[in-house]
Amino acid sequence: MICQKSDCWQSGGKEVYRRLEQELRDRGLSDRVQIQKTGCQKQCKQAPNLVIMPNKNLYTRIKLSQIDGLLNRYFGSNSHHQNQF
């Protein structure tokens, strides 16, 4: 879940959202992983914010350079070659 409110969106959240979408497609995960835009997550000073479910792991000040590492952490570094988790 990614905050789409103005502080997050203007602090790079929009670009993070787009990169997540692209990376999920590239890795063949877009049919298994859903990105939801949310309202304020009450962390505006640490924007942009991202919550990964189901454990509700909050990531603040997300940068484009962190996307690959996050996806590797949750789905493995070669998930685009896997058919199953």
C-alpha cells in the first residue's frame, strides 16, 4: 500500500508507485501482487511511505533505488524466473 496524499506523492511517491508497477510486471508478479493507493498513513514528514502486507511493514522515505532490494527481500532476487513462491 502506498500513500497517495500530496506530501508523499510530491516527495517521490508517484515515481515509486510507477516503478513498483513496472518491476512487478518485469518480474512476472503483477498477477499475484497488488499495489493499493491509500490515504494518509500519518508519516508525512517521512514521505513517501509504503506498507507491505500482510505484516504491515512500514517503509518511509522510500527512494527509487530501494525498490529492487525490497522486491528481492519479499519475492527473491530471481522471481521473474520462478513460477511459484
